[in-house]
Amino acid sequence: MTAVHAVSPNLALDEAVSRRRAAGQPLIHLGFGESRLPLPDFLAERLLAGARRTAYGPVAGADDSRAAAAGYFTRRGLETGADQIVLAPGSKPLLLALMAAIDGAVVLPQPCWVTYAPQARLFGRPVLEVPIPAGCGGVPDPDLLPGALRAFRAAGGRPRMLLLTLPDNPTGTHAPPDVVRRLCDIAEAEDLLIVSDEIYRDILHDPADPFASPAEFSPGRTVVTSGLSKSLALGGWRIGFARFPDTGDGRALRSTVLGLASEIWSTLAGPMQEVACLALAEPPEVVAHLRASTRLHGAVADAVHRIVTQAGAICRPPTGGFYVYPDFEPVRDVLAAKGITGSAALQDHLIDRLGVAVLGGEHLGDDPGALRFRAATSMLYGADDAERWAALRSPSPLTLPHIRETLAALEAAFTGLTS
């Protein structure tokens, strides 16, 4: 197993921001991918109701919580039985267990979420990074992927897993169905297991925007992972779940993951399974909360997208999640005059000189010389629950004083960056 020598840059940046704020430095924090939404009472009450679920229970999860997860997928067009589900303390352990279970190289989009490559390398899995297409993130460009796989195999590589993020962190976009279908065709031809990280699936800004899971096109070779950290802002509660194929190979893979789980996390905590039963059943109060959350995510992401593009960046318009991923290449000369020639220097300049924390693209597997970073727009909803509830309930959140003032400060910062 390969050693890990540092805390994840995503978490390290969040801790650094906390230290700076404690020391009195004012900062606009766009560096951490957390859904900063207030906790509704119906979830808090359900957690309390589950407090007496103190037994370990089955490794895969109790019957009721697995049935709820199966229903969640079935309502999204993926007919699912409870025996295809595994619950875990967050989706991260599920992804880690899949990395451990599948021998061979992992194919990733470039850029991608900060955890995928380190998890692969923990188990000595080589990583093949393939650039994302111009229109979206979260997937390797299907025009580049076959050639990249041929070259990788010719050099002795053995790709086994294709990992996709739908919608994507870091770009805040999602691949359209035709792109997903093309990637599934490639995975079939190349005999790759597809792992589809769909933890942002319920944060599509436009409900009418077409979305397709690879499990629709390649049901026998797709594992879908998800969780409640992003859609319901329950990151600290660590509720994750996965759907395995209903095939012999899918059942064997699920059995392997359960064996790993039994030695690592044992089972998802009982009170969290109680919450999962409610959340994944999607009663009206959950649906209404998700609808309001998604409206807020989309409005603020669009506002930040306008700010960075007006400052000279090119940036894919956000369609899901709560991120934007601007590229300041068009103003490279202006930034170079300030000593900014890559993403690390850009990240440092923004936090040290302009009071804006972002995550530089090199931490996401991007070219260190590129002038790109991820901005998590969900950090802008308010400093406390009162402000966040106001943002969530407002039909026009951008007009609220605390959001309007923060966006104005952000606009001034980026104007200063490129002027």
C-alpha cells in the first residue's frame, strides 16, 4: 500500500481558512465543497428517533434502509432490489473499497475530485488521466479516451475501472446523455467497470435538463455511488450508499466490498440509517427542501459564473452541484505581470492579496501551469443559520443584503485580480 503524506488539500485549505479567520483575517471562502445549508427539523427529529438503534446490524445496512435506497434508484429509472444496496459512513469509504476490490488501473477525467487519485494510489493502482471535453466535466473526452487507452495498454498498463462524476465536482456541469452513452460503449469495448459517482445527481439546476446514468446504458457493468452529504447538506453525518449490478459479477463485487467493509467500518451507524430511511423515501417535505436548495445552488452559482467571466475568464456554465471552474488563460499576460503563472500562485494571490479562498486546479489533477481553480459557491449563503434559512426561503436570494454584499466584494476582488 502506498503511503499518504499529507491531508487532502480540500480539507487542508478549509482548516487554513479557519485559522486565518480566527486570527482576524476577513475571507470569502470558496475553497471547500460543502453544502452550507441549514438543517431542517424533520431530519433532526428523525435522527433523534433513531438514537436507540445502537446495535451493529448487518454490514450492508438494515432491511428498511436498504429498501429505501432501492426505492430511490427505482424512482430514477433504475429498477433496484434491496440486495443490490450497500450503505456506508459516506460515499468515500465505498469508493475506497471499490478501489481495493478492483485490481488494475483507474481511468479518471482530468480534472476531477481531489480524492479519486489518492485513493487509487493507496492501493498501488496506476491512474490514467484523460482531459474532459469542452462542454462539460466529470467524464473523459470520448474523442480522446480510446486513443489514451490504446497508448496506455501499449505501454504495459492494464485499465480496469472508469470513474465518472455526474454532475461534476469541480466544474459544476454534467455530461449529456449522448456523451454518457458513448463512454458506456467504450467501456463495453474495453471491458472496463464503470463507477458512477452521482452524489450531486439531485442538484440539477434545471429539472428539465436531460440526465442519464451510465447504469441506464450499461447496467451490468456500472456501480453507482451516492450519499446525503451534498443534496441534504449532511456531510458531518456521513451517510453514503451504493447500487451494484444485478449480475453474477455484480453480486461477486458487492460481496467483496462487504468483506472489506466488515473489516473497516462494520456498518453505517444506526441513527444514520434511520435518517436514510426518511430521506431516501423522499416524502413531500424532503422533496420541497431539495427543490428550494437546488434553486438556491443554481442562482448563486450562476452569479459567480457571471463575475468570473466578466473578469476575463472562460468558464463552463454551471448546470449542477455548486461549483464553477474558471480558466483565466485569456488574461495570462495581466496575471504574469503580477507573478501569477500557474494555479498554485493564483490560489495564493487570491487568498493572500484579495481575501478569496479557492482550490487551485493542480490539486484536482489539472496542469499546474494552467490558470484554473475550483470555486465552491455554496459557501456564500450566509454566516449563520438565520441567514441561510433566509437564503433558502427567498424567491430572490441574490437580493438579500448579506448575499448581495458578499457577491459585490467578490466582484471587486476579481476585478482587482485582472485589472
